[in-house]
Amino acid sequence: MDRTRKPQARREFLQRTGLQIAGLAALAPVAIATARAQDKLAPEMVMYQVQPKDGQRCDGCLHFQPPNACAIVNGEIKPEGWCAVWAAKG
């Protein structure tokens, strides 16, 4: 067995591994952003409707993000809409 090649092989392995880890670290923000976008619920799952219910409107909800988004529900949300996860702004 040739002992002079072992350190070189280890060095190459560590360099390749380091580059792979650096590449994965560079892609992490993209993967996290994709995961966050998929964390929202489908409107059907929360009984979203485009009209208010019992005086409750999306624009009065803690989760509403003007002009037409929600922190919890995916898709375009109308300010006058309503869903089952409605929570009053504090």
C-alpha cells in the first residue's frame, strides 16, 4: 500500500465535501422560501368565502396582509371575505 497517496486522497475528499456543503448552504434560502410558501392552507380547508360572516371580515383579522393576502390561507384574499381561522386584531 502506498502511504504517499492517502493524505492526497483525504485532502481531495475533504475539499469535495466542503464544496458540496457550501453548495447546499447556498441553496438553503431557496428551499426555505419554497417550504414557507407551501405551509399555507388551501381556502377550501378553512371554509373561505368572499363575503363576511356575522360581521367578521378578513380586513379585521389578525392574519390579513393588505392588500389581498393572508398569513395562513393561500391565494388571493378579499378584504371583505371570511374564513374559519378568523381572529380579531388585537
